[in-house]
Amino acid sequence: MKKVFVIESIDNVGTNVFEPIEKGDTVGTHGVTSEITVTANDAVPYGHKVAIREIKKGETVYKYGLSIGSALVDIQPGDHVHVHNIESNRGRGDKAQKDATVS
Amino acid sequence: MSEWLGYVRPDGTVGARNLVLILSGTLYANNLCRHVSEMIYGSVSIEHPLGRTQVAPDLRLTRKFLSGTGANPNVGAVVIIDHFREENCTAEDIANDISPTGKLIATVNIRYDGGYVNALDKALHYAADFTRQLSNQRREPVPVSKLLFGVNCGTSDTTSGLSSNVATGMTSDKIIAQGGRTILAETTEWMGAEPWFMERAENDEIRKQITDAIAHMEARALASGEDIRGSQPTGDNILGGLSSIEEKSMGATKKAGTKSKIVGYLDICDRPGDKSGLYVMYGPGHGGESISSIAAAGSQVLVFSTGGGHTISHPIMPTIKVTGNRNSYEAMKDTVDLDVSGILHDEITMEQGGEMVYDEVMATASGRLTKSEVFMDHNGFAIHRIGVSI
């Protein structure tokens, strides 16, 4: 079974530090927990994250036990989690700054 | 292991090395420094392109880097070689800065000592004499509390924040638990990890200093036309799976551990106080400049955590390269000292990885050479600058 690495128990994503995950693969967890199993809804390349729990739109995405951003859409267990479905919590400030400085 | 073996200096600090440093005051003395170090056993030269026609804030920075490096306890004696004189950064200024340490110091000036060949002659005599004197000194057992540990990362990848940085952080916590101190720099990578810093800081004054430092670094980036936050994480980082600056910075802060309090904020190259704990130092993300500022603050040994592998090695501060990426270790194992990739492959626990890094730090502080030291590779000295040449 393929695996992702989970750092803290509060984390709702795991990181693929092993081998490429294909859509439909059964994916287990390793690290702080080995009890979660999900089915990959997407391909998850090396270094990328997969949701190990449901994350509703607007909810916090946790890695390292801390926020790495918020969900832009409802994320299902097994979804590839990346810039297409989460955004930085500092994002809005950045956008405002960017808009102000773009000529 | 609660003790390590080091060279006790007159000011009570302890060196992990016993080097004669041939320190160039300016670009035009570099070649002479190299000649001296090539002839003298146990010496190392530091060469750099600065020290002339710099704007005042930059010249002050150059002096801080040079004086701090000379004052580092790994240096038993210093020969400072200058070409002429640049006010406020002369060989004598640097010697005065270093003199409170009580170590052996000499200055040579190419112009005042009768030209290139006579200056070389004089510098060789000083360096030869210093090397012989230092060779009388023996390592002594000293407590871990005498260690000022440096942490840095570079060429980071997904594995860094999950393995090698964490193992490095455990080492830092263990050193601090025994009364030691650690320096974390690279202000650029504090951004997005503010909650972590605020929680770890011992008091509100430090919290404000950290907040101001991050704002200052962001403002500098913006002034250069580069919005850090717009370009962080970088395209490479995103391809590698990092989704936000928070995620990137969080991985970076892992190398400062999870238990120790931040007991002080330091300006670049500033020496920390005696209090045990974690110190955070203002500085750039540039690897060479960052580790050089940590060495100038007095750190005797540094762990450089590197997902991709690295060759970086400071001339006077052993630079232990640690990776959590097995492929990188295989590709770079002649300069990467330690492979903790077993953590992610479930072969060793995180705690065991932390023990491996700690043991490597203690062994290296006590005299084991890093792989780069064996190659006499002294590539890692760089002086941070903020302005232009004038």
C-alpha cells in the first residue's frame, strides 16, 4: 500500500515522500498515525499533499500542526491538496499589496 | 554525551577548532592571505571582495563580519592583512574589535610594511609563530553549555521540513536543555511562521523585534521591486508540492526545535548574551551570508539542513550537512555528512534521527572533521551588503 507522511495528529493532510500516487490508489498514513486509509481521487506527485480528512470550504488546512492556509472548496479525503484548492491566509493582504503596486 | 572536547580561550569561550586565521581586510590583500595560508600548517585564509568604497552602513557590516569572524572561539590567532587603509575598517580597527577575546593578533599592512614581498615575509613570520604557539594547546572536556549552535537550511525540498530540519531542531532543544544556546537566522523564512515565533518568544519586547524585522525584510524586498510574498513559494517550491509561504516557513522553523524559548533577538552578526536558549538573528536567506553572520556571532558549529544536498562549508566554523533525502545523499555523499532519510523510510524513528544529528554535532565540535573540511573547501564565507559600491 502506498503511504503519505503525517506530522502532527491535528493535521488534515499527509505528504507524499515515497513514490508517485496514481488516481484510485489506496493510500495509508505513516508518521504520527498509521490508522487512516484513503483512496486517491487524483494523482499525487512526490512532495505533494493529499487530504486525509474532509476539509470544508473555508476551513483551515493543517500541516506541522499549524495552519498552512484555508480550503477554497470542499476537499474530500483522498483529494490532491495544493494551490488549486487552498490559499495562503496571508493571501488577501498580498493581493491588495500587489494590486496597489502593479502599474 | 554531556561534554565535548574544545580549546578553552582566555575569555572563557571554547573553540571547536584551533585555527590561525589569515584575515584579509580588503580585496587587494586577498592573494597575499592565500599565499600565507598555503604555506602555514593549521591556518586558513578568508578572502572577500569588499572593504573598499562602500557606503557607510555597508562598511560597518563588512567590519562586523570580519571582526566577528576573527573573534570566533574556533580561531586561536589572527593575522589581519590590509592593503592600505579604509577609515573605520582598518586592520587596526578590526584588531581592536577582536582584542577583548585575549587571543593572539597581528596586523600587516602592505603599504606601510614596505610592499608586497616584505608584507608577505612579515605575515609568514607571524603566522608561523602563532601556529607553533597554538600547537601547545590541548582539547579539554567542557560542558555542552559552552556550545553556541548554529542552524541553517539551503536547497530545501519536501523532506527538509519533515525530517532533517526536525532532527536538527531536536538537537537544538537538547543543547539548550543542557544550558547551551542556538542561533536561527534567515529572516526571509520567518514570514508566515509568525504565530510560531510569537508563541516561542519569551517576552513582548522580543515579539516586537521579530515583527519589526519581518516587516523590514519585506519592505526591503518591495523596495527592490521584488514582492517576496508574491513570489513565495517559488515556482520550484510549488512544483515540489509547497502550497503557501506559511508551509515553507513552517518547515524552515522546524530546525529551531519545539521546546526552547526565544530568549533574544540579535541584529546581524551580533554576539548573543550568556543566557541559555534560542536566539533569532536578522539576516538574509543567502546561505553563505547567513552562515557567515552566524559564525561572526561566535557559533562554533553549524548544522546545514539540505534536502537537495550541498557543498557549503564555512572556513572557520565546521558546517555539518544533513539531508533527509536518500537520493540527494547518494548524489552528494562526498560532501554531505549525514543521511537521516531513514526517518521517512520508517527505518529509524524521528528521535533516533535527532540522536544521529546530536552525536554528529558533539563529535564534530570535539574534532571530527566534516567531509568538506577534509577537502579544505572553504567556500562558505560571504559578507551581506545592502547598498552599492561608490
